[in-house]
Amino acid sequence: MSWWRRAKLFIGTGLGALLSTGAGAETLTLYWNAGHAYQAYAEVIERFEADHPGWEVRWERFQWPDMRTKLIADLAAKNPPDLVAEPGGWVQEFGQQGLLLPLNDFVAKDGEAMGFPEDWQVRAVERNMLDDQYFGVQIHLTCGTLVYNVDMLKEAGFDAPPATWEEFREVAIATTGGGRFGFAPNPSIGYYWSWFLQNGVTYYDPETNTVNLDSPEAIEAIQFLADLIQKDKAATTPVAGSDYEGPQKLFTANRAAMIITGPWDVKPIRTGNPDLNWAVAPSLNHKEQATFAGGVSLMIPRDAEHPDQAWELLKRLVALETEIAVTKEAGMTMPRKSWVENAEVQADPVIGSFGKCLPYAHDVAAELRLTGKHARIDKLLRSVIEEIIYNQVPAAEAMPRFAKEANAILASN
Amino acid sequence: MAADGSMGAAASTGIGSGARSFFRTRRLSRRVQQTLIAYSLLSPAIIYFTVYFFYPIGLEFWASLFSGQPLIGESRFAGFDNYVTALQDARVRQSVFATLTYAIGVTAASIAIGLGLALLLNQRLPGRTAIRAVIFFPYIISFVIVALIWQAILDPYTGILNGVLANFGMPTQNWLNDSSAALPVIIAITVWKDVGYAMLIYLAALQSIPSDFYEAAAIDGAGPAQQFRYVTWPLLTPTTLFIAVVSMIGQLQEIAPAYLITNGGPADATRLFSLHVFEAAFFELNIGYASALSFLMFLLILGITFVQFRLLNRDVSY
């Protein structure tokens, strides 16, 4: 055989193999948060692929901001993924734009068997609905609360965690010193809400279409935190930037006595410093005991190529056994009522403590999101809080200015 | 050579016999033939620029005339409202000011330090090749890595720099949390990253200046400072123009340092214009407004580049 014929045979065989492989494979694209890529989910995906021969799940992992950028570009190009995890708020935001597939037909078919929506906490269902239509299914339901270093508190003479703002300030001041801080606040805007909520502040009043953050309670809440940093020197200045892991790293390194965080930091703390003696406390009580709620939902874009298969995978990802496996692996809290009642969950002191905060956790921006202006107003709020925390502008001056700007945005078309 | 001039042009550009017969039979004028040939040769570039430059620019301008989410969702025609809103927005003005400060700061410092390093490393120094490589190395690193490195160095509580200061008994600094320090800090980080590029271009330019000029200047009694002032610097004008234009265009569009290191903070001190546009588009889902902002930035860059050419573009020959 001449070299030319051999070359043609080789190229032909290669192209044939390539074409036959491509023709047989179907790909289901799943966008996921990089921090939530737990082994339990990897196993669910493996089982899905085994049960659906010829299907491959392309599991793409991103940080939330990067995922949002990619997703919007995909939506503009009408080439979205089949199934997307979102950090809260996107379901209603994209649903309002007609970019998501309503899930009512799927729920009518499979809801009873999978326990949806009856087995989900009511607000975990409501936050993913628009006009009686389901656009998402909650997969994680979380909240932030006080996490403390038991040994540092004991060294300072405290046998129990603080329960009120006054006690919190006292503990923070007492545990500060020698390169260690009483409290390490998080720069991410959502974390500031524990202070506002504990002082009875809500973000938005739908009846008047105004934000409420110029109230004396809102001003008092943010000034309390600013004073703790600037006057008492009992808290670190949060590091400006997009990294929200700084406080967790200081806590894990035994350099912060208290932080506010959620179950997403359980695994990093446990693996980062297995010897750390730490515990989860109930949220503080000033005017009321409250904290912010968070969580992740799954949604299917309207232009998804494989919505039926996406729903099949979604059902497996939100199954109770998957929830329990993820809780055991990473300490994540979940939206199912049956998860809360599970004996293993209740027996875990850390997870159980986070679970106890869920009843008084608030979805802060639930009503503001429906205006479609939440992101713009949140950006303004972040900017003004940074003025108070970093530039030492009095909250009494900055918060009314914010409210005026935010209300002008809300009043505009 | 063909008797007919137009045929000669066609033949010389590789046009085949089919085209030649086409021209013969249609008897097109020489001017039309040349135009057709020119456009046929230019067509790949025209198609490329149309698809990848002019169409997106046109699409962006079209989107800027709508409020809401043109291109992905619901929108309505708003005329030039987005432009009016942008020009009245104090945050836009603040981000333009921060961006101009950043771009001018980075460009000026890169030129000054890059030229100084090039002059130094153009001398016969031991290990100069290795030193050049070390200085150039940050330029080829992704800004994501640069951001991680400098965040680790500048963290006020766990950072290396404050650790060093504390060891020497000096006060520690809130490098990235201080509104007055954050922008100079990210300018410095960008200069650290980019100065190797300016140095390399200046080195190439310095090595292309004939040594006769320096010998003549020395004979006339010029010292090193006068040689730099009257020989080196004038002959480096085209290089300086190139670095200034390329750097300004790049830095005016820069988003990475603000996004990765400070996220625009503290209190908007490092909110560069591109970050403002990015957030308007991808976080606020305000696509029409973001398109108007982008178009305004396009006009600003065009204007600044024009001014740079007017100020620095001088013919230099040697």
C-alpha cells in the first residue's frame, strides 16, 4: 500500500470514529457554584449518566459573579445551559424577563412523588414563584448566625456566647488583644443585614414603594457596627473586595473570636483547623431575634435544549437522601421539612444550631426584587455602608442620603 | 508585461484567466477594473471588520437607545434618554474621574519607570538579561494571579507587608481599605505588572538609535544629560507615542484590578468606568444603559487618542 493510501485510510478511520462518537453523545449542561461541588452531587451526576446511557452531564463550576456574567451572555446568544444553580433572587429576576421555563407541568407530573412543594419550607417555595408559577426549586436553605471560638471566650471569662448587642460588644472588647480580634465582620453586603433585622428594620415597603433604611433603627444598627470597628477597635475593618472568606480565614486561624456566617463555612473551618474549639450560637436579640436567610435554587432556562432531562437531574439533586449526604459531607442546611426532622441532622450540634435559626431568618430583599431594581439599590447601599465603615461618615448623614437616592430610583420608570 | 495596463495589474495580482476574459468581454474602464480588484482583495478584511467590529458597535448603539434589557429580554425605545441619564449621573462622573486618574497614572509611571529601566539595562551590566526577564515576567502573568498575590501581600491583618512593617516597629496600614490610598495602590500594582512591556519597547528603540549620533554629540561636548535631552528623548518620541496611546487605550478599558482586588471599593474609590458598565449590564441587568455608557467610553477613548496624536505625533527620521 502506498503512503498516500495509508494516510487516506488513517484519516478516514479517524474522522469516522470522531463522527460516530459525536452522533451518539447527548450533553446536559449544568452550571454550578464552585464552592458547592460536593462529592455527594458528583455521585448523583454519575448515577444519572449511568441510568441514561448516551448522556453526559457537563458540570461547569463558577463563582457566582462569573456564572452570572456567563449566563447572561448565554441567554443573549440563546444558547443557555440546561440547568442552573442560583444564589437567590435570580429566579424571580430572570423569570420576570421571560427567560425561565415555568415548572408547573413538571410539578404536576412529579411533584407528589418528590414531595414538592409540600415537603419544602413555605418561603423556600414562595421565593421561587411568580404569579402562581414555579420557576425554581430550592436546593439549599441557609442562614447566617453567630459562630464563636469557645476557648477565646473562656479565656476572656465568658462561659456562654453573647445573646444581645450589649453582651456582644462586651465580649468583643474583652477578647480583642495580642493580634486577635473580638469580631471579624464580612464586607459582603448581605451580612450587614443581621444588624438591621435585629433592630426591626425591613428593606422595602411595597405599599409606599420606598426603602426604609433612613429610619432611626437602621441608622442605629449600622452605627453600632461602625463604632465597634472605629471606636472600640474590637472588630477588624472588613477588607474591601469581592472575597467574602476573609473573616472565616481569621476565625479558622484563631485570630477572631466571633464571626457571622452560615453553614457554607462549616467545611472550610473543620478542614482548615480541625483542633479549633468552636460552636454556633443563636442569632443576637436586640429588638428582636433575627438574621438573614440565604440559599440556592435550581432553574431551567426557557431556551434550554434538554428541559426534560434537566428536570430528571433536578429531581435527583433535591432528593432527601442527597440532602442528607450533602449535610454529612459539608454541613449544608436544606429546605425540606423532612430534612429538619431527620434524626441525624438533629443530632449534629453545629448543623442543628444553624437549623434552629431558619425559623427566624428573613429573605431580606424578597419584595424589593419584584421591582426589578434590587441590584441597583443594593449597589447604592453597599457604597453608602462603605462610606460609614471605611470613611467614617456618620450613619445619620449617609443613610438618609441613600434612602433619597434609592427612592428616586424606585419612583422612576 | 501586458500591453493593456489593466490586464497587467490583474496579472500582477494573480487574477486568473477567467477574470481576464471577464474584463475583456465587459470592457470595463480601467478605473472600475482597478476598483473591483482592490475591493476583491480587501474583501476578507472588510468582512472580518464588519462582522467583528462594525456590527457589534452598531448593535451596541442600537441597544443604547432602549431601556430595559434589549438583546436578552423586555425593552422599550427610549431615544437618547440613557445618554442623558449617564451624563447627569454623579457616579458616572466619579468613575470617569477615577478611570482618568488611573489611566494617566499608570501610563505616566510606566513610561517614566520603563524608560529609566531601559536606559539602565541598555548599559553593559552583569546579569542584565536575567534582570530584564525578571522585570518583564509580571507582564505575562494573568491579572487574576497578580490580584491574588497582592491581596496576600496587602491584607491588613494577614498580609506580608504589614507583617514586615510591624517587625520594624512601624505602623501598619489599611492599604486597600483607605479611600485615599486604594486607587494609588492599584495604580502601583498595574505599573508593577506592565512596566516590563514599556521597558522592552524602549530597549528596542534605544538599540535602534545609531551610535554616530552620540559620538557626534560627545565631540560637540554634550554630557550624558544633554545627550539624553537632545538625542535620546527626541528620537524616542514615536516610541513614547506608541506606548502612551496603547497604554491609555488599554487602561481606560481596564476592569481587572478594580474588580479583582477592591471590587470598586472602598466607597467607590476604585470604581473604574468599565467596572461601572459591567455592573450595570451584568448585575443590574440594565443592558440599554450599560450600552450607552460603553458608547460614551468609546467616544472618550477616541477623543483622548486624538489629543495624544496631536500632542506627540512628530516626524522623526534618522
